[in-house]
Amino acid sequence: MLVIIFIIIVFLAGMYFCMKYSPERIFQEGFESNAIKNPRCPNILIQNGSKIYLYNSKLAKIPGVNPLQFDNLEEYTEFMEWQRSQGIRCPILFLQKTYDTQGESVYKVRPSVTEPQGGLPPAIVNNQTALRDPNPTKLIDAGRNDPPYNMNSMPSYDESSFYVGATTPLDKMDETQDGLLYSPNAMDPNWGGAKFTQALVDRGYYAGNEVAIRV
């Protein structure tokens, strides 16, 4: 008897639940706002070259209306400032048209139209030392980094330009020589001439760096 009463109570509770609650109320997302639910809220921003297009995928395409076209970033920024002043905030997916390694056009997702990053972190260099000497690094030479072998050998020729954009100890030497009145390096604009360099060699300025050539 108690089992039958319990089944009847559960059945009546289920009927009450179905009558009072709709699927929209049951599965309502708590983080959604009215702005997001607004069907007229644009949701896709596409950058194609210098042009910027603001598109609403929920509405039909209408030339000049959907998508909205901006000739430059300044026009889009002014439009966004106006939207926010009116209390309109729409979540937008930003896509940038680029080309892959095969030369085919693709659309890549970017975090922001004002700072697309393009694979780089949004970092601003404030250190004056970093601005003066970017990416200080040591030379990597397998022919010289294995003592006691290959001792006193000359640096190998870098045909791949591996150190372009980096500061190495050789660059430091060049900076020091550039600051002199006369440089012993024939590649410097302030080179003192062949006699000046030979005089330094005779005085032992390059002692320890001489290379003997057997003839």
C-alpha cells in the first residue's frame, strides 16, 4: 500500500514539474545577457587587407548593411566607441584573412583587431638595455665548443645568417671598435689603414689570436 502511495506522489510531482517549467527556463544559460541574445548583434569581424567587415551571421546578407564595411581601423574604432556609449556590447569573433605556406587564403582567429599578435606576445619593451642590445646571445660553434680540440681556431663562416637580429660577442667587439678614433678593422668606416693595423699586430695587440700558415 505504501509503495502505491509513493508511486502516485512521484507521478503527481512529475506532472506538476512538466506543467510549471518550460525547456527554456530549465536550460537557461546564467552567463548570457540580453545583448548576446539580441539577434541584431553582429558576431563576426573579418579583416581582409586594409578593409574591415562587421558581419551578423543571424541575418541575411544585404550590401552595405550586412556586413558593415570600414575602410580602416580608425573607422571601426569610432563605431565601437559609439556602440559602447549606447550600452551595446556584442561578443565578436575576429577573423583575419591570411595566406598559408601553400599560398592558399585562410581565415585565422585573432584575439583582437587592435592587437592581432600574429604569433607574437603583446609585449612592449620598456627596458632601454633590451632596446639597445636586442636578444643578447652567445655564438654557437660546434668547431670551437669542444675543448681541448679545435683550440685557437677561427670562428666558422655562418652562411645561413643564423644570428641576424641577435647581439653576439662579436657585435660587442665591433661596437667597441666603432667608438674608437681609428679602428683596426678594415670593414669599419673609421679604419685607420693598413699601416695602423700592422702596427697593432707588431706590438702584440692580437697576441694569442695569430694563425700560422704552412707553405
